[in-house]
Amino acid sequence: MSILTFAKWIGEMAPDWVVALPESLQRLCFQFFQVFIYENRWQFFTDGLTMTFTVTIGALILGVIIGMIVAIVRSTHDSSRGKPNIILRFFNSICKIYVTVLRGTPLMVQLLIMGFVVMVPKGEVETVMCAIITLGINSGAYVAEIARSGIMSINAGQMEAGRSLGLNYRQTMTYIIIPQAFKNILPALGNELIALLKETSLVTVIALQDVTKAAQVIVSKTYTATIPYVSLAIIYLVLVIILTKLLGILERRLRASDKR
Amino acid sequence: MINVKGLKKAFGDHEVLCGIDEHIKKGEKVVIIGASGSGKSTFLRCLNLLEQPTDGEIFFEGTNICDSKNDINKLRQKMGMVFQQFNLFPNMTVKENIKLAPVKLKLMTEEEAEKKALQLLERVGLPEKADAYPVQLSGGQQQRIAIARALAMNPDVMLFDEPTSALDPEMVGEVLEIMRELADEGMTMVVVTHEMGFAREVATRVLFMDEGVIAEQGTPEELFANPKSDRLKAFLGKVL
């Protein structure tokens, strides 16, 4: 693969309208061409984006599942009157340790440990799994605290009303408490989702080809950093803006019952 | 129907109920009065085990509800409860509130529950509110819906925990009216209330609670006309 020079591009490949521009703009167009069009390099970005989405969605699902379980264990423990039974106390302390450790260490370090000590993935599929598991477990700790605040924000009378109708604890949680809690925590949960999307950029340390890695590869191919990295920032920004809009729509739909 | 033996309840060191023996028969309308802190709400909440008694036994239709071998969820299906704060489910429409328990507990199909809900809404005089959300209703309307929700389970007894205490004065009447109709239809009721007028008209028996025990009881005529203990005299002096 030969390196494309500016002179060669202007002389042989550039369209006429570029040649007519002043030189500074010509150079900008050249960089843009080099980064996205030459040798179909835009594919690095689209492939990277696919990976970023895969990891984000996988980690989100895992994180929400772990977070909900931890939150339910913790709030069941905290709301039980008198001394809770030994099994519940055991699981509660496990959950507490989990949240403490995962919130107390940097995600980067967790990725390094999972990638090079615990899982040591070989091949792309294993590496993707490793990234999803690490990010999911990490995100679960934050989701747990968010979900717990949601469950605890529901008036104790709701639980009593459900139980007084003959529903058991699990049914009352499922049909009455959690739907209300979910509505309350949606903004915080959206925050966590946005953070998760951006944190997937750290998976480059376990050599996963996400969109950040794509930009780095292109920098090393073209010896120019401005366009790849600024484009990368714009890509993340656009994704977050889209997510924010989608969350806003969901929130409005769930708020139907608040209308007076 | 409900048989209470030696019921005690303590929160930490604070003893709220100090030994209550009481028998509530089918069809009775028992009204419990007393100063706040006398334990009347706690007593009522013990009847369907929303509070776990510290000691004593409670039999509901012959089954000891304090025995963990008996399924309290099954027993609660037959004991409707109405709360001071209504506790409607705010994320559901009125109709969904009423249908939830019968459908989820598989006692009725969706269609049966729908029919029952509309019938009950008719009965509490709010058929046009079927698709409204609780927040769109006044306190009195919410409490009437709460009564309908409890009735949807076809309970054998209805427990009312200060059902009108959180209401604006002009809404108390509409709720009491529903309760009065319910009493006339023969429902067994246990009502904790400060509405002495309701106690006088509807109760078949009035219990006066003081410091965790039933200090005095009798028909409303006896109790209101000839209070025996000084405590009751003092209490009635304040509320009447």
C-alpha cells in the first residue's frame, strides 16, 4: 500500500472543482479524501460503529439485568422489618461488595484485568464477549444504585395496596412497583446509557476494533490526526443526540398517567 | 369470622397492642374509635397481617393467619382493605386498577374482570371515570375507586383504615355514603374512623381502644349515651 501524497492527488485524482479552490482548502479536501474515500477507508468507521453498537447493546442488556437483580435484593433487604433472614443477608452483602468494588476501580483497569488476567480472549468473538461482560458488569453496579433509588422512591402504600389485594411480593414488585420505579429512573438510566456508549471507546485496550480504534488506524495510515479524531468526536456526539431524543420520546409516552 | 386471641404487637420496645381478644361475627359492622396512638390502626393492619403480630393468634374463617404454613396471599384475597391514603396505582387507569388483582391472580378472565369493573364503577357512581388516571380524580373519587378495587376481589370482609381522614370535608360524605350502602347490603366491615356520626348510624358494635387494649365496647347507643370509663368520657368530650 503506497502512501498517497498531496501533489500526486492534486495532479492525478482530484476533481476539477477542488483544483479550482485555494490551496488551504485543497489540503483540507485532500485530508478528507485520504481519511474517508481513499481505499474505501470509511468502512473502518462503519465496521467500528457496528462493533461499538454490539458492545453497547450487549453491555446495556447485561447491565440492566444485573442492576435490577442487585437493586431488588438490596431494597428487599432494606425494607424488610426486623432482622432479615440469613440467605437474604448473605446475598445483600455480596451485592454490596460487588457495587463497592466495581464502582471503586477504573473501568480501564477492569478491562485490563478481564482482558489479560481473567478471560484472556482469543479471536474476535471471544474479545467481543470479554468487552460485553466487563462493561456489563461495570454498568450493572451503577444501574443497581439507580434502580434501587427508583424502587425506594415508591410509597410503601403501593406495596401494601398490592399485598392487601392478595398479590404476593414478587407479583406486586412486577406489576406495581417496578413499572412505576422504571418511569422515575428513566432520566438517570438514560444518563448511564450515554456514559456506557462513550465508555465503549476504552475497549481498544483489549484490541477490539471499535469506532475509536478505527480512527486510530486511519491516523496511523495517513499521518494526519485532525480529521479522523474530530470526525470521531462528531460521530459520538451525533449518536448521543439521537439517543437523547429517543429517551425523550420514551419518557413522554410513560408520562401519560401524569396528565391532569 | 375473625377471631383474635391475645394479640400483641410491639415496635422495638414500644408496645402498641397489649393483648386483644375479639370476635367479629359475619355481618357485623364493627367501628373502632380511639385517640391517635391508641393502636387502632395497628390492630386493623394486624387483621390482614400487614403488621406481623409479636404474639397471639388471629383466625379468619377458621384458619390461623399467623401460622406461616397458611398462605396469607390466599387469605388476603378474601379481606378487602381501604387505606387512608387511597394507594391507587398511579400508572394505571381506574379500570386497570380494579382489574389488576382478579386477572393476575387468575380469578377472572379479562372479559369477566372488565364486566365486573364497569359494574363496580356504576355502583360507586363513577362509570365515566373508567379510563381516567387516579391523578385526574378528586380525593373522594379516588377513595371510591379504592373501595371498588377492593370489592372486585369479592371479599368476605372489608377493612377500612381511616378512609375519610385524608379527604377534604366536602368529600367525606360521598365516601361514607358508599360505605353505608355496603353495610346495608350485609357486608362484614371493620372500620377505623373518626366519623362519630357514621359510627352511630352504621355500627352494630363500637370498640373504644385506649393504650393498646379495647377499653370499652358496646352498641353505639350504649357507648355514646352512657360511656362508663373516664377515658371514653374524656375522648367523647373532645370529639363530639
